[in-house]
Amino acid sequence: MPSLNQAHCEACHADAPQVSEVELPELLRQIPDWNIEVRDGVMQLEKVFVFKNFTFALAFTNAVGEIAEAEGHHPGLLTEWGKVTVTWWSHSIKGLHRNDFIMAARTDEVAKGAEGRK
């Protein structure tokens, strides 16, 4: 099985299973520094990336947008001066799917190459 940052998303429909309680700890180990947030009963992955200014934060936002569009799986992105909050969850199943962990790992890869990180 490829590592998360090299995997691709699979089509996720409303009847797709959410990540199980057994799978969750192993997947979280592969994306350190991501937090689980629960909003309106929906489990989500979230991480804040810090940058030197708005220009670098916006460039990172656009780079994450490109990988999201390529996979057809789109995060919540909050771009502010010097930081970007990225939130992944699967809207169709109202929770976490393996795709969210794949995209979190791929977001970390984008961040490694991003300019202007603090």
C-alpha cells in the first residue's frame, strides 16, 4: 500500500464507510500535527500553516487548491495574513474518509516546498 502522500483519492459516495475507530489512530500517526475537530457532529482534520506574510499564505492556498482540484476532493481553506487553516472532511459522508488523510498528507508535502514558512 503506498504511503498516504503518494496515494490518490477514490470516489466517495454517501454510502461510503467513514474511517473506523480502529483505523483512526494509525492514520493519525501518519499525519502528525493535524488535529481532529468536531463541528456540528462532523469529525474533521485541521491544521494551521504559518507564513511570513499574506503573499506566501496565498501562494500556499493556491497550491493546495491545485492538488484538491486534481483529486476532486476539496478542503476548507481560510487564508489570513501569515497563516492558512486547512480543514479536510468528506462532505458526502459527513465525516472522515481515508481520502481526507491522503489529502492531509499531500498538503504537508505542499507545505514542505512552500516558500515563506516561519
